[in-house]
Amino acid sequence: MRGGWTRYSESSGLPELKKLIARKLLKRNGIEVSEDNILVTNGAKQALYEALQALCGPGDEVLIPRPYWVTFPESVKLAGAKPVFADTRDGRLDVAALERAATRRTKAVLINTPNNPTGAVYPKAALAALASLARRRGFFIVSDEAYEDLVFDGARHVSVASLGDAFARTVTVQTFSKSFSMTGFRVGFLAGPREVVRAASRLHGHVTGNVCTFAQKGAVAACRVAGRELDRRRKLYQRRRDLAYSLASRLFDCAKPEGAFYLFADARRHLGARFKDSAALAAYLLEKAGVAVVPGSACGREGFLRLSFSAPEAALREGFARVKEALRP
């Protein structure tokens, strides 16, 4: 700010930042792009919104694997399109289920890996099968990769746009919010085919114009320290994952997440006479224990709770102790 970065920038993003993003996409994701393939947005949410606005309209359908993050179906609806859901298998991408759900109206599929809320990391083979399906059926892939750097136990994040010719029909959405905890900066971006990015950029110019200029400079700084900082943070979150999984498993049935920073806990043993559904249980835990969780119904999967383990270890221990006490018969 002292350097004067408080005025308008290019609507699509600072050239300096887009150049660093292009370098990062090639080095870490295997996606070769130019600056014309990139649009810097106000977080990943605006990137999703503008990508779907560019791709879809009334009468179109967008496939969404379930469970999903709550923003996904709403972004589709805002484009005038219809969200169509296909269940995953234990959080894993089920391409056969997506194919059964696809129709002649399908315009895109919206995926998220590493996944919020399940923590699943989609393997290369499943993503390659999805790319093949999209090519055969003629629809686009919108790939939300907000948690790409938070993968554990040797799991590897794969960008579907890096596979064969998938880039031609894939919009990749990433953000500085999660990997660097820069949530308040509101800096995300999308990368994809030039005609899609050009359409999204035209909309972007009328909706907001450029992302906060000095926040973009913060993203430039993040790009320059990414290697050593991201490795440190990955190890930190894996320790928190291990602790949270150990504590949560005493209260709920849950799979060990491979990425992101959420546990998707099966809470059905606690439902019934005491709590009618996951929303009632979440409201009770907020009021009784002072612990905020997301009910699975908001993610398309009743009977579950999404628990975040992004907090420090002391807070995690305190939070799970409160939940344990609140759930006593």
C-alpha cells in the first residue's frame, strides 16, 4: 500500500501475478497456459460463478458429485441451469454414476479435489475416465482445486486439465485462500480455454473489475515463498488431521481424509429420538458445546457432520472434549 498499489489494475489481474500463476500451473500442475488463459478473481467462489455463467444458461444441466460444498448447486442455479447430482462411492468419484446422470442437456460437470467435505483426493485414473466421458459426451469440466496443496500420506493431487487433451474443455479453479490462509485477501483465479476465459473476463469487468490491487501484490509475495512455506504447512495440517481423526473416531464413524482439512463424520448413531436430523444435531452442538459444525444435509448427505481441523491442536482437543460432553446420554 505504501508503494502506491491502491489504484485500479487490469481487470483480469496484474500481469506480474498472472505470469507467476502461469509458471506455477506449469511446474506444479502440468498445465501449460499463457496469461490470456488466466483470470484473477475475488476468491474461488467468484471464479466458479463466472465460469458457470460463461458456460451455462437456462435449460442446461450441470453434474455435481455428492456430497458437495454448499456453493456448488447455488452457483449453477445463478446461471439459470439445473444441478443434477450423482453419488460418490465412499467419497470416491464414480464416473459410471455421472455417465448415468448425464443427458443431452448436460453442459458441464463440477468436481472438487481434494474434496470438501470428505477429504477425498481423486486419483488420476478416475480423472482420466471423467475427461474421456466429457470428450465423448461433449461437456466441460469445472475443477475446483482450492485445497490442492493440502494432501497427506503421500497422496498426489492431479489436475484433470493436465491429462491428454482435457485442457480444451476444462476450467481449473484455484485460490490463495486455503494453502496460504489468505481468506480475507479474496484472491483466486481460473484457468482454461481462451474463449471461456475471455467470456468470463467480460462478465468480470462489469461485476467487480479488478481484484483489490494490494491483495494481488500479497498473492505475488505468496507465489515467491510457495515451496518452503507450503511444505511446512502440509506437515502442520497432517499432524492436525491425525489428532482430529483420533479424537473424532471415538465419537463418530469417519474415514481418514487424504486431503483438505475436514472430517466428514457419520453421525447417524446419534440421530433418532434425541436429534431428528444432522441440522438439529449441529444446532445442538453450537448451543450446548459452543462448537460450530456443518450439517451433512447442507452438502447433500443427511446423517453426517463436516468437522474442520484447521484450528490449532489445543483448540481441537478442547472442541472434541466439548462435543463428547454434550453427547453424553
